[in-house]
Amino acid sequence: MISSSDIALAHRLADAARAEIRPLFRTGLGSESKGDATPVTEADRNAETAMRKIIEVECSADGIHGEESGVKEGVSGRQWVLDPIDGTTAFLAGRPIFGTLIALLADGFPVLGVIDQPILGERWLGVSGQETTFNGKAVSTRRCPELDKATIATTGPHYFSVEQGDRFMALAGQTDHKRMVMGGDCYNYGCLASGHLDIVCEAGLQLYDYAALVPVVEGAGGVMGDWRGEPLHAGSDGTVLALGDAARLDDVVEILAG
């Protein structure tokens, strides 16, 4: 059960990350390449450090899984999952469509999620059993009666293997692909939760990339899962599917299965 203190803590974590990220945006900040060749910046590291310090003081029994500083085991059955800047490439390009992701897992399943865009001051909050809010006001996904009218989004084709790319394009070909959105990282899922997109389809994601998204999308009336339609959890395979209208899930999963 998520308490009001858990929600308040999630907001404080997002505020702490904002305070580290905002002053460094569009300053010509340099980056380094990590082992997987993705970029990391001072803003990424500072934001995660700030959040971890708060959790370690206020919830010392909880585990932490952060993109930049790894895993700290806990003893409570709960784990905070942090991605200080989801979309570092967009951050470096001066595009305010990245976000800070904060999730709380209970026994491996996401029960609370925050998508925070620190430059625009936009924040989605999803809590299991509650309506998703955008800057404090309830939001909802939109209905999509026909797949060929759906707007689909993905961060980029380079995240797919060749086979996955073929399956994605098969799905995109059944949607209103002239309106396909490329780029956006976590921001796409916030837009879907607010009723501006219908499908987000990705692969190669890590737990810190998708955990926070699940409560946000599902609390707005959408559905998330892997490409087989199975619920996302700490052991999922990294394929991720979000739909604003759950009625389209079987159609999409069938296309992705080939």
C-alpha cells in the first residue's frame, strides 16, 4: 500500500533532481561515454546522488536501483528505481523532452511512478489504485477504436535489433504511420497518459527506463506490458509496449508476434 508519505517523498526526490538539472541545461555541458556507449553528464550524476541521499536518510531499509550508481540492496521488499535523466541525448541537444524517472517497486512490481520534466515544470504522478495526475490534475488516455487511426511513437530505430525493427515496422504500418513520432524517451509515455498519443513501442530498455512509466500509464486508463502483453516487472525482457486503449492490446501483440 502506498502511503501519503511515499508520495510526498517521490515529489521531494523529483524536486531535488530538478535543482541539479536545471542550472546545467543548455550550458554546453560535456559528456562521457559509458560502457554501453551511451552518454552521461554531470547533471545525471548529481541528480541521482541528490535523490539517493534523501532515500538513504528517510527509507534506509529500502533498496535503491539507479542508472548511474547501481544497486543498493534493501531489506523491506521495496526498491526505489531512479533514472536521473532519461534522454541524456535530448538533454545535451537542448531539447526539453527528457525526464527524471522515479519508481517505487514492491516485491519487484511498480506501484508508484513519477515522470518529471524539470525544464518545462511538468510532472506526471502514477500510484497503484489511484488516478494519474499531471501537475496535480487528473489525466486520462484517449480511446482508439481503430488501429489504423492510432499515432505510434518510439525513441529511435537504433534501439531495435534487426528482427525487432522489422516487427516494429510491421506494427507501425498498421497505424497512422504518417504521424509516427520519433524521439521522446519517457516524455512519450507522459503524452500518452495525457491523451496525445495512442501507442509507444520500444525494446532494449532497462528497469530504470520503464518502471516509473507503468503506474503513470495504467493510472490514466492505459495498459503496459512487454511485447507478449505480459505485465512489466523487475525481471522483464526489455521490450515495452504502452497503449492508451487497452482494447487494442490483442491486435498489437498479434502483429508484434509476426
